[in-house]
Amino acid sequence: MNVPAEVTALGAARQEARTNKDFALADKLRDQILAHGFEILDVPGGFEFREKSPFAQYARIGDFRHVSEAKFDATIVIIVDGFCDDAATAVKAAQAHTSEKIAIVVLVVGTPDASALVPVLNSRTFVVQITGGVGWGEAANALLKAAPSPYVFIMDSSTIFDGDAVTPALELLERNEFAAVGWRGGLINIEDEWRSVDDKGAGEVDVLFSYFLGINREQALEAGAFNIRAVYYRNADIEFGLRLRQAHGRLWQLDLPLHQERHHGYHDTDPAYRDEQSKKNYDRILDRFRGKTEILSPRR
């Protein structure tokens, strides 16, 4: 990597400013270095440079609080734990079937090769990378809070738009009759002691799955949003749905022009880890909700 002499001089000046505890000047010099396309890293004995990432990067999820100053009607969010090529495919399909009033935010967990996402960046498509890693529930909550819109659609990177899936879902949310709408969901199987969910098709449901899940942002946050103990996605959306129901929110499943490609988050995750985390998520559901039939939607 060739670093221009001007950038090296800025780095030396910043180091001197830090030594003198002039942190305001140090921050100003850091921004000048960024403007040249480089990031400066403090290392033992000095500093080094790396090329500026095309994405917003944060070491911790707590540092991520903002996406864009622009406001949108709704925001599609995708949490990507590996498989960035799939995420790029999903984003391109979403871009093709949504208007400029719909933002798209991809949150990349850890430090995978995310270069496939560079071509999808534009004025309404943003990528955020949490280099230190983050659990699914915490990531989903951070996206809910930072989304530049009153409605948020959580989508899996395996879900592909075949048409405009946002407009009919958004129209339903805007009626303010439902706290969440989605593509796949169902009714809790009471006879199975709450251990399974039955897909009854379109209509009012107890839970919705995060393959494509539209949320009234304000109502979701008031209900407690997602459980931050859910480090893995599976069953975390079921717990979230029951939280909404307990807070008197209604959920609606509808048919939408979507299809699913290979779901790497399930099929290509270590089975022992997948099963352990899925069970932890569901055990919390049983402990908190089992038997509370009054929070469920009408049976059908």
C-alpha cells in the first residue's frame, strides 16, 4: 500500500497532538487523513495506515447509533453473519422492486470478506460492519433504533424479492391495526404444549418469522423489542412476536411476492451450535409465555 507523504505527515502531526493531549486537533487530523482515503491506527510505538473501508465500521454494537440524515418511509434491514454474496443478491433484488423511499441497511457481523456488498451501495443502501461481532438480538435492536423510518422490515439474506413486497405490507402497517406483518408465521400449537407453530396461511397470527418481518418501530420498542440474550436468530422472532402480543399488539401474515434461496443461516451453521442456541431461545419462550392463552390470536 502506497501512502502519500502528505498523509504520513498528517499522521505524525496527529501523534504529536495526542502526545500533547490536544485531542480536538488529533480528531481533526484524523478526519483529514480519512478524506485522503486512509484510516490511521494507533499501535505500540507509533501508528500505521490502512485503506479506508467503504463501509461504516464499529468495534462494538453500542457504538452504532446512526444510519442516515435522510428520512425514508420504511427501512429493510439484513443481518449478515457470513455469506455476503447472498446478501448482495438479496439487496439487488430488493433494490429492483422497491422505491427510492425505502432504505436498505445491511449489518455485517465480524470481519468476513464483504467486498461483494460494495457494488450495492448507493444513496439509500447502507452497509454497517460490527468488527467485534454481535448477537442477533442485539443487532436487530440496534437496527430498529437507528433506522431512519417509522417502519422496519427485518429480512433474511436468503429471502429474494420477486415483486414489490413492501408496498402491501407497508399499507397494512400504516393502518395502525397491526404492530407487525410478515410473510411467514403461524399459530402456537397449544395441544403440543407450545412447542411448535402451525402455519395457517394468511390472516391474524401469534408469531411471524424474520424471513420478512415488517414492524411498527415505535410499538416494537415499547414492547421490549428482541431479547438481547438471543445470540442466534432461530426462535428469537417467535419470542418477539409473543412479546408484541402480550403488549396488545396484533400480527398479520400475508402472501407476498418473495421466495427463499438456500438458508445458510440454518443449513450451513454448525449443528451443535444451531441446536443449542435454538433450544435456549425456545426455553425462554416456554418459561415466560406457556399457558398464557389470553395473549394468543383467535384460533382458526
